[in-house]
Amino acid sequence: MNRQRITLRLDLSLEQDEAHVEFLLGEGWEFEGLLVRVFESAQQLGDSLSRGLWYFGKAAVPPPATIPELIKALEERIPAFSPSEAYLNRFMGDLDDCRFVHDEFLRISQIYASTSKLKLLSPLADLGDWLITAAMQWNESMHCEHKDYE
């Protein structure tokens, strides 16, 4: 994952902003729908990390567990289940990506919450994609190519 902060390009025209969203997600997205998508994507990331605790032999963190709490619990748990340094590094890299994306989620959410007039669509489209990508990447690591990392 490319860990570059999402930019809020205030110089974009409405047409450029909408074109970026259409390129990523297709037509028909509006501000409220993108906000819902972002929060649903964050929930999916948390759900994926929760499944990781079960995967690594631990009952879930007592609810409601935050994404940072889940990441910390996984970082503490995974080394005991890692047959090699490469295997450990794969999962720790994924968790670093999850932490980065969650930090971006907090940063972007705070910007939008503090600026009610901000209606840019493209940062929300990017953020939703990053959250889903981190969740999918984590899921893939749990389910694919284990022999390659032993």
C-alpha cells in the first residue's frame, strides 16, 4: 500500500472532483453517500481485524474494541504463531498499513467535522478505498500463500 496522506485539493473544480470520484467508483455518488461508505468501510476494517484475533487463536477483544486496540492485540499475538521472519513481517506490514489508514480516517474525519462547508468528494472516495483495501489486504494475508512465507 502506498502510504501517502490523502490531500484535500481545494483548487479542484466541481467537475474535476466529480471526475475523480467517477473514475474510482462510477457515477452517481453524492456527499452523504460517500460519508456512509467511509464509515461502513471503517467498520469492515474493524471486522476484518477482529476476525484476525480468532485466526490467531484468541477470543475477541471485549467490545467495543477500537481499531487501534485490535491492532495492538494482534501485534502482541502474531509473533507466537509466526513460523518465520518473513511470515511475521507480512502480517506486521499489513497492520502498519491498517494503522496508517485508520490514522488517515481520523485525520480526514476531523477535518470534515470541523469544516461544515467542506463538500469535496474525492478525499472521501479515496479514504473509503484505502479502508477497504487495508481490510482486503489483511483478509488476503490470513487466507492466501502461507507456504510462501514459511
